[in-house]
Amino acid sequence: MSPKSVALLDYGSGNLHSAERALARAGARVEVTADPEVALAADGLVVPGVGAFAACMAGLRAVRGERMIGRRLAGGRPVLGICVGMQILFERGVEFGVETDGCAEWPGTVERLSAPVLPHMGWNTVAAPADSVLFAGLDIDTRFYFVHSYAAQTWELPRSEHFAAPKLTWAEHGVPFLAAVENGALSATQFHPEKSGDAGAHLLRNWVRSL
């Protein structure tokens, strides 16, 4: 069986080199690209992201990345968002009082965590559902590497009798926040799997195998 193809979206914001290496180690054939044809044709699309929500959205729109994401999901084609690449999947982000529209694949707002120490930087456990695909085979005390001050802190997508309920993984830093979401073809992690050692490598292998 040939390796699954993964397009790593290059829109000027993301930890591309370490993400590329981690995905390759997970068994994928990776291409770093902003080419819509490549992004749409790949078995999986990874949307990385570091920095500010507004800057990431500006970079994404510059390459029409939001259209690539939307077109893939319309056809049930897998997408994985990482860190700010997860945040921009929500309707909006609010930073320093400035509200920025996101991709609106999920309802809700990404806001600053209410915690005594920010950014939330370092290793933290997560609470994943028992039927998670991403976290399958990982112990409940497994830790992942986070570095962020903002996150989605509520889940606002209404339940539907026509679709399977999303699998939500939570973590806590001052307040509970979404650490990962698995919603049909669309998955995302607030932490960096590419910086999370063996645990992150395991998670990425799970995702690549699901393609």
C-alpha cells in the first residue's frame, strides 16, 4: 500500500518544518504547498498555525486557504488543524478587543484564557472520549505540548440527528478549554502534536491511518 498523501498548507504562518518531519515519520508522503490543486487532491490537508488569530486569517485568505478547507470538507475530505490552525476553524477570534472573522466551520469564539499565568506553555494532560480516533491507544495520563493564550472554551455546534456527535477532548489551564475536536472529516488539536514527542507521533499516526 502506498503512503497516504498529506498537503501541509503553507500560508505564511505555521511550524512547517517540524510538522513536515513529524507527518513523514507518521507514514505520510508530505508536500508543503499553497497550490489549491495539490491541497484538494491530497488524502489529507493539515492547517498549521502560530501567532495571532488575525494574522493567520490574513495569511490564509491571501492563498484562499479558507476555500480549500471548505471545498475539502464539502466532499468529506479530511482536514487537520493544529494550534491556531484549530482556532481559525471557529466563527471568530477576539484578541486585544479586536474581533476577527474565522473560517466558521464551527460556531463559537476563540478568546483569551482566564488563568493566572499566560501563555499556557508546557505539557498538560487531556480528557479524550473513549471512542476517539486521534487518541486511540494513548493512556489517560498522556501529556501533550501546549503554547497558547487563547482557545475555544465552549462548544456551540447543536446536536443533529443526521450526523454523529463530535468527539470533544478537553484540557484545563485556569479554565476548561477545547484541546481537540473530531467532527467527521474535520479534526483539530490546540496542542502541537509535532512537538509532543512520542505521544504526538502516535496521534499523527492515528490520523494518517484514518485517511
